[in-house]
Amino acid sequence: MDPEHRPFQRRTVLKTIGAGAVSSVALSGAVAAHRGGVSRELAEVRSATAEYNNPANAEADGDEGEDQAVCGMGYHYVNFDLVMDGRPEKLRPEGMVYGETSNGNRILGAVEYIVPKAAPYETEPPSGLFDYADPEWDILDLGNPAIPLLWTLHA
């Protein structure tokens, strides 16, 4: 990726990632089918990302955030190194999504898995991320040929 255009592309991704990701809590159908297993897995994710309840910790670990909420879906902080790595890990999501409390503090509300729609995930999204769920991933097209299509999943 051209380093000169990378900041613009990152801002573009951050500003539009929420608009195309409609699978917010995409595991909800699976929760009904395997309530105990999915609940345990989400508890593992919650525990593994507890340090990111403070957005400053996400920033310290390389996540980049925006000053504005994205399309009513909160403030997205994305670790682009993890995205470009292209190997999703259940306990280290590529993105953190924050809401805002009445006093203006940001609070972690969801995690987001973000994977380029490229080999080995060119035709199918990642599978096996969760043992008790086969979540529905969305495809995010930012409309910029310099930025790859992305598979996204909120949990």
C-alpha cells in the first residue's frame, strides 16, 4: 500500500466501516441454538479484550480511532496491522467499537473482526473463529480500488 495514501485510506475505512457492517451481533441466531457455548466464547472475548475498555489502551496497542461516531454505530478503533495480517483470531479482534456515556466517556460495546477479502478468504469468509457459531460475515466495499474489499463481523 502506498504510504503516502495510507492515512487517507485509514480514515476512509474508519468513517465507512460501520455503514457496511450490518451483522452487528451477528452471532445472535447462533446464541439461540447454542446458548451456553456461544455465551462462553463471547465471555472469553470479553475477558481477552477487557483492557480495551479504556480506548487509550487500544490506541497504545496500535488501534487508530476517529473523533466522530460512525453511522450511529459508535467510535471504531481499528488495528490496521492486524487487518493486513489477514489472520483473524477470536481473542484479538481487529477492531473495537465504543459507545459514549452521558458524561462523554467512551465505553467498549462490541468488537469487530475485519479481514481482507483476499486469499485465502477471497471467495469465503473465515470459518472456525467460534466453535459454537457459524456467523454471517458482511462484505464491506469502500468504493476505492486501492482498498481491498473487507469481510466484517461485529460481536
